[in-house]
Amino acid sequence: MGKLRTFLAALALSLLASTTLSATAAADSPPRSGWNDWSCRPTAAHPEPVILVHGLGGNSWDNFLTLAPALRSAGYCVYSETYGKTLLGGLAGGLAPMADSAVEVGAFVDRVRAATGSAKVDIVGHSEGTTVPAYYIKYLGGAAKVDDFIGFGSNFRGTTLNGLTNLAAALRLQDLLTGIGCGACTDYLPGSPFLTKLNDGPVAVPGPTYTSIVTRYDRVVTPYTSGLLTGDNVTNIVLQDKCRLDSAGHLGLAIDPNVTQLVLNRLDPRNAPPFRCLPFTTAGI
């Protein structure tokens, strides 16, 4: 645990000093392009609103600046919130213990259902935004409230400490976290009580359809196969099996046009256009 404490301390200091996020930004302010529009009403073509769930260190808007407008343009009602806040507030979410974050996600699902009049929602998540909803669906009643669950950069069995360190470096968060707390970091270590419970039996439970999109170039979820699921209601997609010209890493998936295509097609498979592989790469992870 000494290495973990060292990592957490480093991650905490640089979260406060990070130049990648503006301290004056309002992380939960209404984004552009019509998402988080509480007057939106689902259509017959897209009857379930889509809830976007960000990754570790992300927030309600920065993780989905590419995907959310694409979904809104396709006619979906789209919502997101910053969950798992600690002392950094809305600038960097997903840091609280994941079981607590799952409760928050469940409450947000109920809020969206009430606002839109929809019995069910679709959830699309990135990284921790797959782990936390999977727990909510399995243990907190989400199976009856979620129709489609789509994840990219999925992680259901944890990652090595090196994977967490890679994430901290990529986000320029190297120097901080014991002081503000990162329960999710501990939860992500293989064998943690949280992951042991999540993987007690299949992660995918009857009810929703599950889609998991992973990349072989993932240096955060290590091994990338931690994002693969089993079950009759599961579709696993290794990105490079669909598009050999795509070398996106973990963070790059959030802005990857091929991932956007796959998400849209999985949300509406009956009307899905043919997938077109677009060359795509990102530096680092």
C-alpha cells in the first residue's frame, strides 16, 4: 500500500495545480448544443433519454464535448452530471468511493425519468462511467430502469497501479490525492472489496442490453480485457477489430469518431448506417 499512498499523494497535489481545468469554470453549468435540457421530451424514434457518465477525474461536460452534441443532433434527449465529488467539487469528479457514486447515479437516473416521463433510460459511460453504472444496475435496482448500457474504455475488473499512474500523468494530475481523497482509486485495484462484489457472479445481469467497447492501446485499463463482459445480452467490441486504422488510447476514445459511430449504432441498431472506419490516433493515452 506504500506505492498506492505515494500515488495518491502525488495525484492530489497536481489535481489542485492542474492547468488542464480552469478554476473559474462552472463544471455543472448547462453545456452548449442542447444537452442537459430539462424541457426535452423523448420521441417515438428515441424513446429513452441518454445519460452520460464520465470517468475518473472527469466531470459532467468535459468528458462528452464530442459525444453529447452528436447524440443531441441525432435526436436524443441527453443528460449528464458530475458524480463522486470530493473537495475539488465539480472540476474533478468520480473520486469518491464507487459504491457511493453508484447511489448518486441511481438518483440522477430517477431525476431524468421523472423529468422526461420515461420508464427507462440508456446509459453511455467512459472508464469509471462503466464501472459505477454496472454496480448500480446489478445491485441498486438499475436493471429495471436501464434499457441499453454502452461503455467505452470499459473497466469491470480493475486496473494495475501503473494504469492509474498513467491516467494521472495524462491528466497532469501527478502530485495530489491523499488530502482530498480518492476512494475510487483504491476501489480500482484488482481484488478490492468493491470489485470483488461487482464480480461476484456475472457483471451483466438480465434486463438491459450491454455493449462494451475497448481498445488494445489502452494504457489506463491494464489489461484492456478488464472491460470485456460475458452473457447472452452482451456485445463486446475491440475497436481495432472494427477499424485497424484506429489506435486511440483510453482518453482518446472520448473524442474518437469511430466510437461515436459505434455508440449511435448500438443505441439504434435497427436504423444503424454501415460502419465506416475512419483513421484516428491520439498521442499518449
